[in-house]
Amino acid sequence: MKVALLLGIAGLSLGAAAPPSQNVDLLIRGGTIYTGSTEPFVGDVAIRGDRIVAVGKRVDATAARTIDARGMIVAPGFIDPHTHMADALASDKAEERLVPAFLMQGVTTAFIGNDGGGSPDVGRTLASAATKPVGINFGAYTGFGAVREAVVGMADRAPTADELARMKGLVATAMCQGALGLSTGLFYAPQSFAKTDEVVALAREAGRRGGTYDSHIRDESSYTVGLTAAIDEAIRIGREGGLPSHISHIKALGVDVQGQAPAIIARIEAARRAGQRVTADQYPWSASGTSLVASLMPLWAQDGGRSALLKRFADAGLGERLRAGIVENLRKRGGADKLLIVEGKYANRTLAAVAQELGQDPVEAAISVIRIQDPGVVSFNQSEADIAAFMRQPWVMTGSDASGGHPRVYGSFARKYAKYVVADRVLTLRQFIERSSSLTADTFGLEGRGHLRKGAFADVVVFDPKTYAARATYEQATLLASGVRTVVVNGVLAVENGRMTGKAAGRALPHKPTAGTCG
């Protein structure tokens, strides 16, 4: 009697037949499953077509392919909200479009167009996947920098009323074509020439259509307004623009602001308590990546672009002012030995080493290098205490800021696991997985992504918890990560037995604008 009652409560009966076996394309059997929202358990994931059809402790299914995942971690495919992979995804080379650097870390979805660089023609960006198949899913921002340069150019001035209207129109059109929102890189010229009200006006166009304001803030250090004021500006733009604010690669950069992470966290928490949607992403490296010009040249010297900068180098009347600005920026970055050049003639040498080689001081050496090109640099400028403080916040997700010459392209997700989960215990494994998948998907409204559950798109990573780690270093930045055994993208095996399959199953992911906001 008691047994029958208990079974009845459970929705079963003694005479009930077992659920019928189902036919599936792929069965991932016996791994430790992290669904993105529940406690982990040992079980199975069944996939048919591009969807997950069952997740449970024991899935009864007949599979065309079965993957033995015993001893492995099974998780939602990771999502990178900040990358510079647009060129790779549009490459004429099929292998580049697969993005092996991401797939071999388990990253199945990425955003492009960050830092204000996204094309206003988002429709064209997203449509490229139809003719040039890609290995990962991707969404795209429209960029303030690209919009402003198209209308105002590189000049340090405010737009006219007509120019502002044209810029607003470009943003609105991009949103209606599927943009995730408006990205900015207010640290970079010509975006740095814009006042806050100008940015708010454009952000409002994205907000009306359900987009996000994504920002490389105006100052992550003490270059202009300072870190605190730049964070406040990003929060203000979201508030006045009526849209979520997302802070790109949150950090306290340079000797003047190291140790300020707790104060910055408090400001963001206050905004969140007030009801504002504010989030951030972070890469797990103490060195940032940018260009030599962006690192060292005063903003006034960048007015008008590269040609104007080179003319200023030749203007003896500006020499003292230019030198003073470069010296101060070098100090903020920690000195010439903290800047590693990663491109061009002087690749893999610090600015200090280049200066010694040229027989010049670091300021003269920087100018000599920039006369040839503006190379990418890796800048060692963050403290581990600040990195850990930001990383612990439940609103900070994993990102890479993937750009050439920095190991973050090939190793950010794997490094975060190996260093900050296994070695330093800053995060638990569940926190790492959810902040690399479901938090990102839920924050940006990626329907059907970021979770392992029935009906979700089948984006899955299977990795070995004993060997998953970054191999890329600052000196050898293009080494693939280790430990990923299987990656599934939209139901297709992209990585099998630790090797790329060559299958391009990624998709463009257009954002759906708010109903009634696009004609």
C-alpha cells in the first residue's frame, strides 16, 4: 500500500511501461553534466538534428553515434561576448573560418563588432555565413567608431545636427538588420572625441530596438577622465539610453589604478540594486592587448588619424609636448619593459629591448617603430588581486577580447579553468561553466543557447578536467589549448577525439529587434 502510494505520488504505477527508446543521431554517455543551471550529475545527452532531445541520468536511446564521456565534463558550448574575429569569420580561407582557436577550447558562439569597430552594415556581416560557412555561431554589434568615422571622419569635433541624425539612422538600420546593440571603444580615436550626450543619443536608438550598450570604456586607467568616471559614464549611458550596459574586459589598468577593483565593483552593484542592468566580461590575463599608438600617444596627437600623427612627429614645435605625453603614458603602463611588441619588424621584443637595439631612449624608439607601422602590443599592467576580485562577481562573464598577437585568442577559456578554478580556486567549476555559457546566453537573449536541456540547440563541449588548459603563452601565442575531446555545434561534430573534423556548422545569430520598432 505504501509502495503504491509513493509510486503514485511520483507519477508512476507498478504496471507502467518504461519510456520507449528513441532514435537519436548522437548520444553523449556517462559524463559529468553541467547543464548551465543545475547541480552537476553523471548522465547522458541525446541529440537529434540540431537539437538536444533528452538530458538525464540515464537516457534510453538508440544512437547512430555514441560518445563515451566517462570521466569527462559535459557542458554547454562556451560563448565569448567580446572578440575581434570578424576577419577570420569572413576569410576566403575555409580553415580560418572554422576558428580552431575557439573550437579547441569549447567555444561555440562569439560576438564580433566590439570596441566600436562593428560595421554599420550588420545585414551584410550576418549574411556572409550563407556563402562562407563558419565553424562557430556569431552575433554582431554595430560600432560607434565605424558609424562616427563614416559620417564625421577622424576629426576632433562634435557632429552637426544633420550628422547626428545620420548616425542615429545608421544605428537604427543596423539594429533592424539584427545587431546585438551598439558597441563603443571610447578610449580610441575618433570615438574618444565624442561627448557623452552624443553616445547617449545613438545608444537610445539601440535601446528602442531591444539592444545592449557594450563599451570599452573611455578610460580603464588614468589617461583622461579616470577609471571611476569612465565606469560612471558607461552606467549613465545605459540609464539614459534605456538599455543594458555591458562593460567590456573589465579591469584596473596601470599603476595608478591598481587596487581599485573593490570600489568599481561597489559602483556597479549600486546601479544594479537601483534596478539597472549592468554586466561585464573579463579575460583571465594580467596583460592587456592593444596597439602601440593607443598605448602611448596622447589623444590630441591622434586627431586626424595616422597621417596627421606622422606630420606631428616631424613638427619640431610639438616635440616637447609630444615627449611629455609619451613619457607619462609609459609611466602609467609600468615602463618600457612592460610593453611587448607582438607584430612586425620588432615582434616578441619589449620596447625597452628595441630602444637598446636602436640606441635610442624609449620615447624615440616608440616613434621610430610607429613610423613603420602601429604594431600590436601586450601590456603587462594588471594585478592578480584585481583580476580575482572582478572574476568573483556573479555578473562577470568569461570573454577573450581575442585579437592577434595575444595568447587570449587561443587560451582564455582554458586558462581561466586551469588557473582560476584548478590552481587558484577563485571560482568553482560550476561557476566557471555557467559564467562561460548560460550567464552570457541569458544576458544577451540568445534563445536556445547556453544550456543543456531538451529543446535547446545542440552546442556542447566535452573536456577532460585533468588536462584542459591553455598552451598559448605571450611568447608563443598561437598554440591550441589541450583537453577538449568533443565539440558539437548545432548538432554537428566539430571536434572529435580531440581533433578538428573540418565541419562548418556555425550560424549567424541575428538579434530580434523589439516588435514594432522597425518599418
